[in-house]
Amino acid sequence: MPGLNFTVPSMAEMGPVLPIKVIPSTAMYEILKTEGKPAPAPVDALVMVDTGASLTLLTREVIAALHIEPIGSVPLSTITGSDDCRRFQVQIILPNGLVSGDVVVVEPKQLHGGIQGLIGRDMLHGMLFVYNGPTNQFTLYT
């Protein structure tokens, strides 16, 4: 199981953040190919690993850059209340080049702290996450 190691100098404030790339789902790639349209470029996003989040979230700006349509909606409860939020199917590329395969992400009304998404337990269930606070490092084993 290969590990991805990250050092975040201000991890106590920022949390365990990492850069990812987001691309359309495999189904969307097939539709674009059939229609003779180019696929959108991968979208860069800074996300935080959040074991308290049951779902993976990406901001409106990240989703909009992909030019994809929602596949439905889901109620989302946060510390600021509950909202009905749109769901999208995408693929997430980790910094080691590993592609997640198709995953459903939710577009929250807002995220705070300068991040563009959360990696929730729905993605983490297939990984091992080690948080080493004293060294400001974390590792994701995929």
C-alpha cells in the first residue's frame, strides 16, 4: 500500500490539506467523445481530509470549471444548518497520479478556510489516514 506523505507547516490551523485535480466522470468523457467535443482540462483544488465529513465536497467554482451537470441532490447538514445540495459525478486525481474512479461529490453552499473541498469518509473508507500532529505531517495510504 503506497503512502502519500504531506507536510503542512500550519497543520493545527489549516488541517491536513492536499492538492488534487478533478476531472469529469468516465461517463461524461464518453459523452464528450461521442459528441466530438474536447474534454475540459483538469481543475486544481486544495482540499482537506476530514474524518468528520461523511461525504466528499467540492466548491461551486471547482464544479463550474468542469462544465458538468448535476446527477441529483442530497440534504447536507453542517454546523451552519441544513441545505439541499447538488450532487455530481467526477474523478479525483491524487498527487501521486492515482485516479479515484467515478465518485459522487456534493457541492456545498459554502466552505470556509480557503479550501475548495473536503475528502470525506466516503473516499477515505478505502485508505489509511495517519495524522502526525507533532511533526505537522500526515500520510494517506491508498
